[in-house]
Amino acid sequence: MTSFEDFLNLLSKLKKLPLPGRESQLKMAAVERLDEMQGLALKNRIPKEASVMMLIYPKNNIPHFVLIERTQSTGKHSGQIAFPGGKKEKRDADNSVTALRETEEEIGILMQQQQLIMPLTSIYIPPSNYMVYPYLAFAKAELQFTPQPSEVKSIVEIALTELLDHSNEKRTTLSTSYMKKVSVPCFYFGETMVWGATAMMLQEIKDLFIASGQP
């Protein structure tokens, strides 16, 4: 995929493909038996709803997508690399509106600049008890980001070809509040490491593009 036009030409094909789904996501699962853990957690809890956006846009006519580095806080996902997105509000007509609205609020890209392509497979995150609904969208023009200071420490722009490059799939050892010194699968985009739920969602998107005929 050498140009943004190549990406646009793929859209009709992408929309017709079946989603790779959970099998794809689990390739990047940070813990073993994740399906079982999620199932047990869901039996006893009513999850909150949130949505995130993978927004693809041209930068020097090359398709890129945007991630954010969250600010440090007391939250379970503070400081992590993530998609723009957040909690569903009562005023949101559906989960896609949440993704569009949160993307505008967090990185300053107006809702009308974002053109939805398709929903992706939802994912449950036990530590924070959120059911997350990811969406794929694009913007036709180069973007100027305005990060929300209380939520976003920095903007991370990544060429789509970097996601499709298998050499960027790695493993790293890390510790969190619920696991200590565990080797987990991840993506490395230069110095940016992406793991956990965001990596799982990226893996599904990667497999979707591969299914469309991309290398």
C-alpha cells in the first residue's frame, strides 16, 4: 500500500470481508486463558461501555493512523498507548457516536472530518470492567491534532505499512497491577510499544488488511 489512494481503493473490499474476530485478537493477548478470565468476570459484573477509533488519514500521501499516549493519573490505563476514545455518555445515540465524539474531544478532529468505515470486534477489559467497541474510520485530508491536555500527553502517528510489517511484532516483559514480570506479545513502532487491548484490536485490523490482499 504505497499511497493514500491505494488505501481508499481498498475500502469497498474491506467492508465486504468478514471480521477476523476473537481468534485474531487473541494472538496479542497479554495473558493466557484470557477468554476464560473475561467470561468469569462478565458473569458477575455489568460492564460499562466505551468506544475507540482507528482513524486513517494521509500524511505526505501515505496512509497513517493515530494513537495517543495517555497522561499519567490514578486510572488503570494511565500512561498507556491507546486509540482515542472513551466512555459512552447518555447523549450518544450509539457506540459509533461515542467513538466520533471522543476522537474530537481528545485529539481535536471534528466529527464531520471522520468518515466511518465499519465497526470491529468488541473486546472486554476485566481490570477496568469496560466493554470496548472499536471502529475504523478515515479522513480525506492531512490532519492537525489538538490534544486535550487533561487526557493526552502526546500524539503518536504511525504509517499503516508499519502495522503490516511482521518484523514489528515482538514480545516484552512487563509488570502491572494484576501481573508481575510477564512476557507479553506487543507491537513496536520505532520506540513506541503497544500491548494489551490496543494491540489486540490492532491485530484484528492487521489481519483484515492481510485478508484484503495486502502483504
